Amino acid sequence: MSLTKAAAALQFNACDFFGTKAKPFNLLPSQTQRRSFFLKPLVVEARANARTESAKIRNRRIQKKFNGTPTKPRLSVFCSDKQLYAMLVDDQNKKCLFYGSTLQQSIRGNGNPPCSTIEAAERVGEELIKTCIALNITEISSYDRNGSRRGERMQAFEIPISRHGFLQQR
């Protein structure tokens, strides 16, 4: 009996510890609110791109498989709306062996009129080949286009590289 009396004496609300009074909370709406209360059915929808996944997601998965080494680096190319950027990457040592873009003054030149981005993209490819010859690189582990399509700039960049033998002729 003494245990039941002690348990009854210890009954208190959790809010008594903090000195605030607990407000009553009704889980179900009252009679006046029930009229406007509707339960919506649970609808589970599939992902929007379940069948055709994003190019970036696919590219990140491919990058996990192909890693560059000092003798066989990974060639990563990104083509924005106006420019082209290329890198030779050694993933083992986490180093960039070559970086070239169509924005570089050494590639663009100081000629009047300035060269177009397509001509500059071809010059980036030529500079890449010169660097590969200097570093004694004979092949690349993978050609990473970062999900970009082959536009005019990308094709102009690929011409000198495919002549050198890094890419298969298309």
C-alpha cells in the first residue's frame, strides 16, 4: 500500500519542472472544426528522371571507376555556354598536370581581330598535346566530358587530340 500512495503523490506534469503550465492539446479536432477537416490520401510519386537520369549524376558515377595516374591521366573537359576548359588530372597524387581554357591570353593571342572561341578551343587541344609530349604521356585513362554534348567547341578541341591518337576517330 505504501508504494501506491507514494506513486500517487509523485504524479506531476513534465511542465511542472520548468514552471510553465501545460496547455491542453487535442489530437482530434473539435466538433466545429471537423466539418472543415479533410483527410488527404497519401500519394507516392516516382522520381521525375527515373528513366533518364541526369548527366551530372551519371558522370559522378563514372568518375569513381576511372582514376588517372601520372602516366595515364584522366582528361576532363567542361564546356560552358561560351568557353571551354580542359584539364589532365592525376587522381592518385591529386594533381592537375595541365590546365587550359579558351579564356587564357596565351591561347587567345593578341591578334586583331581576336580569335573565336572555336579557334581557341582547337588551340587548347594543341597545347594539351604539347604538354603530353613534354610529360611523356602516351595515352589517357578516360575522356571525361562532364555530361556535355559535343558542340562546335568540343569538336574543335577533339580534332588535334584524335590526330595524336588519344581519342578514337569518329
